[in-house]
Amino acid sequence: MPGLLKWIAIGIAGLALLAALALVVVYFVAEERLDRTYDIPPVTISLPTDAASLERGRRLVAAVRCTECHAEDLGGQIIDDNPAIARFVATNLTSGEGGIGGQFSDADWERALRHGVGPDGQSLIITPAQYYYYLSDADVGAMIAYIKSVPPVDKELPPNTLGPLARLILLLPFTDWLPAEQIDHTGPRPPAPQPGVTAAYGKYMVQIGNCESCHGSRGYEVDRWSETAFIVAMRSGDTPDGYELDNESMPWQNIGQMTDDELKAIWLYLQLLPGQDTGN
């Protein structure tokens, strides 16, 4: 019996050692990915100053859900804080104390939006730049111009931190926390269609609105909705089936910031997709 207990103790110690080694490997592999840098040449973006363009920038910032994470005043907020997993923080985007607005150049904004890369060359965390990558120069310019016009918010926020479990999750194939890894930074810019009530423009709005992050490429159930009913749902949250959309899971309040023509274009595009009953 003493010999058996000895071997059990050795086995437990061996498992503990293997677990510790696995944690070390996970830590350093995750750290290598977090520290990886990307050389993104600066792009000159023309920033508009007219009221109509600034208003478009405001609507786009809301429609592509920047305000969902960074708050309505763009002053940022802590999205989640679990010491065992991670602390995810949406940065203060304004020029106030604790904000990056006074530090970012126009090229920094473009690089962050369309490439998910910060001024230090490293990937941003959980910013959906893989969808914003499709933004046209005009729309990027309007968004940057609007963000720079927002009143400063004085708010100091802590940095993002990834605990052991988050670093393990980061290594899973379906985790998209590092947007810079998912973008072809050297490829040609994807052409943006002309604004209009067309399916092509609707596809563009769906792409930059990162709808597929939740719905996938097929999970839209609007085949039985009329164009009017779709627009009403995006404006009020009321579906033609008599249900009220949950803004947490379907951010209609953000999408509803789009113009009627943009929503019509989206509806046209969704009619081209194969239907899929998702129950949503």
C-alpha cells in the first residue's frame, strides 16, 4: 500500500507539472501573438468639414456600433471585467483626459479602423476591424471627422488584460479577438459601391455593420418581411410578427440610425441570400 500511494503521488505530481508546462506554453504562444507587429503604410484620408458629412459620420459611428462599446459620448467604458478571464476595455476615443483623440493622427485612425492596428503596430483587441476593413475612403473620412468633433470626455480607463483562461481561449480557432490577424493588409483595397438603393450597396452596409459576426452569412430571416416592415423593425424594434426585438442581441437602435435608402438597400441584399429559419 505505501508503494501504491507513492506512485499515486508521483502521478499527481507529474500531472501537475504537465499542467504547469501547458500553462507556460499557452502564455508564451498567446504573448507572441499579442506582441506581433504589423507594418501598415499610412494612408492619406481627406476629412470633410461640411455639416452633411459630419452628420453622416455620426450616423455611421452609431450604425456600425462604435457607440455600443465606446458609449454614446465615445468616452469609453469597461465592457467586461472578470479577473479569471479578462478585462476588456473600450477606449476613450475623445480628446479629453484619458482619451486617445488628442494623440491619434488621421493615419492612426485609418489604421485602427480598417486594419485593427494601433500606433504601436500591434493588433487592437476585440475591435471588429475585419468588418470595417471594407469602409470606403469617404466613409472613413466622415467617421474620423465626426469622432474628432465630439466634445472631450475626461475619463481614465484601465488597460485590457487577458488572464490565463482568456489566453487559452485566444488560441482557439474560432476566437476573433485580434482583428489584425484576420485581414489581408497587403491586398488591394476592396472597392466600395456607389451609395444607392441597390443590393450591392446593401451588401456593403451589411459588411461594415459587422452583421455576420452574429448572423453568419445565411442567418437572416426577413424573406417574409416586406421592405416597409423591415424598416419599421429597424426603426422601432417591432417585428411584423408582433415581437419586440431585444436591442442587446439585435442592436436595432444602432442600425436604425441608417437612412431609409440604406435600409432599403440592405433589404434588397438580404432578399438575395438563401433563407434560414433561425428562430430570431
